[in-house]
Amino acid sequence: MKIRDLDEDGFLEILLKGLPTGRNLIVGPGDDCAVVKAPGGRELLLLKTDCVVEGIHYLPDDDPARVGRKAINRAISDIAAMGGEPHYALVTIFSPPEVPVAYWKALYEGLGAAAERHSIGVVGGETTRAPMKAVSVSLVGKVESQRLLLRSTGKPTDRLFVTGTLGGSLAGKHLDFEPRLAESRWLGAHGHARAMMDLSDGLASDLPRLAAASQCGFVIDSTAIPRNPRRTLHQALTDGEDYELLFATPPRLVDRLRRGWENAFPKLRLTEIGHLCEPGSSFSSMPRGFDHFFSLPANSSP
Amino acid sequence: MKIRDLDEDGFLEILLKGLPTGRNLIVGPGDDCAVVKAPGGRELLLLKTDCVVEGIHYLPDDDPARVGRKAINRAISDIAAMGGEPHYALVTIFSPPEVPVAYWKALYEGLGAAAERHSIGVVGGETTRAPMKAVSVSLVGKVESQRLLLRSTGKPTDRLFVTGTLGGSLAGKHLDFEPRLAESRWLGAHGHARAMMDLSDGLASDLPRLAAASQCGFVIDSTAIPRNPRRTLHQALTDGEDYELLFATPPRLVDRLRRGWENAFPKLRLTEIGHLCEPGSSFSSMPRGFDHFFSLPANSSP
């Protein structure tokens, strides 16, 4: 069996089976971040590592500052997906030796500006020679236990919401998105969500993950999906790299959520797209979403 | 300017200049790990990321279990270099799609066995497609403030020690070394060392780094360098990937160090190789050590 015969979830499941996870792991592989107890303390840490590879996650001609921003914003979005806040970043770059220093300097500046915007310290770096360019970012964040939002805690009848609009990220948004950190912190602080994740692979891939983790089915109203201008429903479901939040809210809290949201984030659309239900009743004809590992021919764009 | 025109230290210095480091950074780039305050707590965390690339840090024919062990042991060695203990690991693999799943499963098993040996939880993983194989490991550890050992805290007259024997790592030791975690914890607990690092690039590259960080010069006795069997002095100084500890001990503590060491680690050689001195008086004719980024032709072995 080759890894191209598996999807990423299946591949990771095989790899991680039987590995030691330690006694202080609260939430392991399968959610957006790992949640662990701080060594020697009681706080909850969020740990995430994420990478972008040239020719897969971005194009050789893309502005390096925007690539750097994307590299860190993807990981920030995963911290946001758990209701947490990012604190520290470690950055590894892979590079052929003939790349100009100015390229990497520009990339680091874009990355650093995004870090600064979210009060993240870039505390370490590594460089290594490789046949292609790539950037790997590891983030350490924290989350208060009462604000922690998992994929696995949704319940049948919870209503499903997405922030922003979906589809067409390749037109530029995949480089320039803003991770929904403020929105996520607000949701956690007010208890308006019961389960959450970020949309990285497209709603058609990600919603089934949240529902499965919560042992639920789901129903969505395809006419309600908020699309970016000139995008088809199929694109909104499967393009991926939206980096919006998908969350589940108990029915009794929906009115309060809506009113609070309008006050707090008047410029960001919040859309109800359906609800969780008992397992076995999913609308399962959704097209399959973007899987960066397996869906693309070599050297194609995202 | 291309990055091949710089060494890794110089390249990182350019990249990291002007980046936000945050208010809770205790020790930033330039030591073996970053030292930060735990988010929301007072403990000190150690953060490290490290990667190995096929054709650069290991050969295509190398046993994947040994490669996995090396990938995590390198980062563990950096945690040891600070006097700390590792707690959590995140692992990213880069792979062409045609690689058999069994290859990565074997690599993860080697990595997992090393993690288990040191009570490290492998709490997250990521996979991405790439033109070559590579493994990146991020570790989160902790260190008690009184045990923290930096490169920068040596003083003139401190005596210099190395553990084990040096040189010839390519013959296999670079895959099979044991990070000196127990030894490092013991040194920190007893206050026997004042500055420390691990030897990853060879004594000829690493000792000048420790001395410069401590604003000292150094004197070494070339006849005292502990060599592996059939290795020349030049190899012992420059082959790199020894993953032994190099540390500085105040003269008044040397007798106690020696006696304690013999009891605690009777099987591991400890050798005094020289001392730190006032800056400007270094023995500076040492050959230059291994720099994995710049010293090797493409696709050569480590």
C-alpha cells in the first residue's frame, strides 16, 4: 500500500496507532490542535505544527511576504479553532542553496508581521537545505479550560454556523485570509458554541469530521451556504482553504448568539447552514473536499 | 546574496532580526532551545524544532526505524543541552506519494520507541506531499530555573568537559546515538556545570559558539580530545553529529564533579579538554566543523 492510496486522516491513524501519548494529553490527534497540560503546571497548552510546500500550498511566483503570512496564519487558525490564543512560534525553512537571502527575508517579514498582529513571539528558527522551498511553523498557545472548544462535543439538534463566505480561495484568499482569532475568543468567552473547528479542507470534508467526532449526523441546507461572489455551490463546499470557523450551538442559545454577534462583529457574516442530528441520517451526497496530500498532481497549484 | 554564501548562524541572524519575540521570552535564538515562560504560568518551557532530510541527514537506504529515532533524538539532545526534560512531540512528515505506508510506519515505530524511552507523548502529527522525504520534530519540554544551563553563562577559567568520544559518527553513530538526558539532568541537579550545549556540528564549530556566547576565549589540549576508535583528531573535531555534551565547570567544583560522575555514570567517559579564558586569547586554528546547510554537495551523505 502506498500513501497515495489513503487520505490524510487514514494515513495519520495508521502512523499514530500504538505511539506513546503520555499521561497529560487531554486531546490528541484528530482535533485541530493537541491539548496538553503545561509541564509542571495546570494550564492547558495548545500545540500545533503546520507546513506549506512550494508547488503544493503556494506557487513559485507568489509574493514571499504573503506566503510567510499564510504559513503562520494557517497554524493560528487551528489555535482559533480550539478557542485558544497563540503565544510562541518556531519556524523551520527548507530551501535550495541557490535561493536569494532576500526571498527568505521577505517571507520572514510577512510571517513576523502576522505574528506581531496577534502578539506571538517568534522564539526560534531552523534552516535546512532541501530540493524545494517549504516553511513549517509550530505554535504553542494556551486555552482556559472553560473556553476549550473541541470537534467532538457537538450534540444532535445543535445548530451549525459558519463565519464569512466560502469558495474560490485560490483567487487569492488562501494567501490573505485573516484567522478568526477574535471571533473564536469571543465565542469561547460567551459560551455561544459547543463544538468548533476551522474550515481548511472545505465544508464537504470538514463538516463530516466534526459530525463524526461528535458521533452525530448532520443536515445542511445547500441554499444557505454563504458563497464568495461568482462561486458555485460545489466550489464553496470543496475548494478548501477558507479558514472560516464552523461551530455548533445549542438551540436555546441561538438567539443570544445572533444578537451578540451583530454587536461584536457587524462586518463579518454569520450564517446558519443546518444542524447536527442523530447519527445515520446525514445528508451524505456532498462532494469530497480538498485533500492537499492526495488530490493534486505534482507541482499543481492549491 | 544567496543563502549558500552564509553559514546557518549568519543566515538565521538576518532572518530573525526585527521579528517580534514577545515579552515572555527568556532565551531566544542562539542557544540550543528557546526558553519561554509557560503561557498563563510561571514554569519555564523549552521549545525546539528540528528536522532531518533524506540525502542530507540520512541516506535513502538507511533503516527507517533508525531514521525516526534519529529525528526525535536530535531534538531531545537539544532539550538535554539546556538541562531540561522533554514532554511533548509534534511530528511532520514530508513524502512523495509513491512511498509505501510501511516505510513511514517503521519510521514512526522507531521514533515512538525513543519517545517512550524518555516518557515523551507524541501528541500530534501532520503529513504533506513533497518531492523528497523529510521528518520535522517539535518538542515542548520544561526546565526548573535553577537547572537551566545556557551557552552564555561560562566564565574565564571554567574548565571544559565533554562526555563520551568524538568523531566518525557517519559510521553509524549519527543514527544510533543516545541523547545525554540523564547526564544533563544530573549535572543540573547538582550544579556541576555553569554553561552547556550539545555537540551537533562538531567541537570545532560548537566550542567557539559556547565561548562567544559566554564572551570568553578558550584553550584546548588537542591531545586530550577523546576520540572514537580509528578516528583522527581532525575527524573528532569536525565530523559533527556526536550529540555529546560540552560543558563548563568552575575550577572549585571540578573535584566534586569528577567523583560524582564516576559514581553516577561509571560507563560513560568524561574528559577535561581545556578551559575558558579571557576573550582574544583563543586557540583559533581549529578546522571548521560540519555545517549541514552549506558544507555538503547535494545528495551527499551526512
